[in-house]
Amino acid sequence: MARTRTIPLRHEQKYFITPAELGVLRGLLKPLLMPDPNGDENNEYIIRSLYFDTINDDALNEKIAGVGNRKKYRIRIYNFTDKVIKLECKSKYGDLISKQSVSIPRDLADQLIAGDPEGLQRMRHPLFHDVFREMRTRLLRPVVIVDYIREAYLLDAEEVRITFDKQIRTGLYSTDLFNASIPTYPVFDDPVEVLEVKYDEFLPSYLQSVLSCVTAQRSAVSKYTWCRRYENKEF
């Protein structure tokens, strides 16, 4: 009998906030949470993701339509280097999310970006099997680069992660993931940042109080969707 994969589910709340609101929250959160150990002296690092979608843009269309259960595939790097490369699948089940992630070498990343899944079906991690199937049967292929600066704060005891994603930019039609010099463009017309609150079982009441200090409304923010807005898609 085949074993059922159990992937941990987490809560994820997203908000649009202004730079001023970000400054207020930063001041309130710093004494309460630990900075992300991956950050620099300003507690920041750059995330670049290359998102994949099917030939029919199923991930994009399902997001726009508000489909409850859906998946997105991406390759992610940090600070424009190939030191750490992650192949990931982010899944949404109603109000909960899960993420599968596996480190891959540069040559495999280049192979997938070129549209070649050959050999993935023979690898052990189940995510490779999923990507192989999607690339073979649904013509999954790279579609857009998403860049932003992340500032993150952690509460390990409760598995809480609060992040500010800043200066979100789109690489438009480029799939040149490892080229730090490709042109990128801001996706928002106004100064807007994205606040994300992620936790497993519950969010401590004192953090709920801190987050209530800003007037931001919860939103179904999708950086992937916003980064494809220049393709004349109807959102």
C-alpha cells in the first residue's frame, strides 16, 4: 500500500501596509521577536523566485478565480547567488498553506528552467516526481521572476514568523534567474509593502494586539499575480 504524504499546514495572513505602518510595527516587534538569522545588519535579505505555470496559466487563473485548493511551483534563490537554490511547491487549502521545499544544484535548476524534467522521476524526493508530472502532462514552464527585500522576525517557541516584503518587483518575461542585472519593475503604483503573518496552531494574544495597531486590512495578496499584471491579465 502506498504511503500517504503528510505535509504540515500553517496559517498565513497577508496585508498591504504603508511604509509608515511598517515602521510602527518594526518598532513594536523588535523587542518581542528574534531577527531572522539569514538577514544582514539591517535584518534584510533579497529573495528572487522564478515561478512556473502550466501552458494554460492554471495557477494564475485559479488564484484570480479564488479557487480554494491550489498549488504554485517555483525555484527560489537568495541575494542573487546560487549558493542556496530551492525547488518549492506552495499549496493552499482554504485558509491554510503548506510548503514543500528541497535544495537543488545549479545544473538541475538550469535544466528545469530550460524546460527539461528528464531524470526527475528517478529521484527520491516526492516533489521531483510532482514537478516531472506537471512538466510532462501540463507543460509546466517558467513564466515570471519575482524580486523583493524581506525583513523577518521569528518566535521559535510558537512557530511564528512575521515578515515585511518590500520593494516588490517583476522581471516581466525574463526567466534568467541567476542574472542580477536583468531589468525589473515595481508592481505597485503607490508605496506599498506586504506584511505576512505565519503560524502553526495559534498566534499569541500579545502579537495580535501589536498587529492591531495598524489599520491595514487583510488581503489575498499574491506577489506572483501582481508580478504578471503587465501581461494584460484581467485581475
